[in-house]
Amino acid sequence: MALAQKSLQRIGNSTGLVLTTDLLKEAGLERDDEVLVHAEAGRITITKLDPDFDRLMAAADRFVAAHPNAIRKLAQ
């Protein structure tokens, strides 16, 4: 596990965080990867996007739309 104390930095009109190669490598990330950023109660989580995620979510949406009664029954 890689751990580092970092400071948030001004980058133009925004605030950014520079991540070391070691941190990125440990997380399985590379420069230019697309990530999902989730913020909650004093914590920010960065997760690498799964390239198949949108395709799978679209398939799930189609299934739910095609089978509303089954979904309603499963929700009970």
C-alpha cells in the first residue's frame, strides 16, 4: 500500500493534487486514465472507470424497462 501526505495546490482557477508515479502505480492508474471522483464527508475517492461500465448500465436499464413487474417483485 502506498501512502503520501499531499497538499492541495492552485492550478489556474482550480485546485489540484499532484500524484506520484508510485501512488498511481499502486492504484493501477496511469496518466490520462478516466476516473470517477466521489466526494463525501471529508473524503475524496478516485476510482478508475471500467470501459464496459456504460455498456453494462445501458443493458441493465433496458432490462428494467422491459421487465418492470419482475423488478417490482424482486424489490419486495
